[in-house]
Amino acid sequence: MASSSNGQTQSGIEQLVTIDHECNYPFNPSSIVTIIIFQKKGMNYIASGEERCAWHFAKEIETVIKDSNFVPNFYKNKLLNEIQVAKKRQRSI
């Protein structure tokens, strides 16, 4: 293992960077059903979560919604509009 001049190992430094940039989503947005069940919690996270993490979370949710085959288009549009409103609240905070 390589050591730096301050005595920390290279892997220790890499581990700190990895942990430092980890996002803790309120739920796993991999399913449209999960998104619908935890819709309010997700919108709150997008509006008030750490900006970088909230942005990635919103993108994942948008992709799942757009790719869903069994949710009607009007409901997809409603969810996508709610995400846009939550993003605007994030910018105004």
C-alpha cells in the first residue's frame, strides 16, 4: 500500500472520497409502484435534499416514470410536473 506524506494510505484517501460523495435516497426509485407509494417523501427530498443528490434522485425517478408501461400518460405527466415543481423549490431555498 502506498503512503502519502501525511501518513495516510492511498486506499484510505480514496475511501474518504467515496464515503464523502455517497447519497442517501429516501427510497430506492427502481419501481414505479415504489415511486407512487413514496411520492410525497420523494418530492420532499428533491425539494430539500442536498442539491447534487436530489438532482440524481430526480433523474432516476423521471427515467422510471417515462419507461413505465402500465401507468397512463396523464398520470406520468402529473408525476413529472410534480418533480419540476419540487426542483424549482430546491432552487429557491
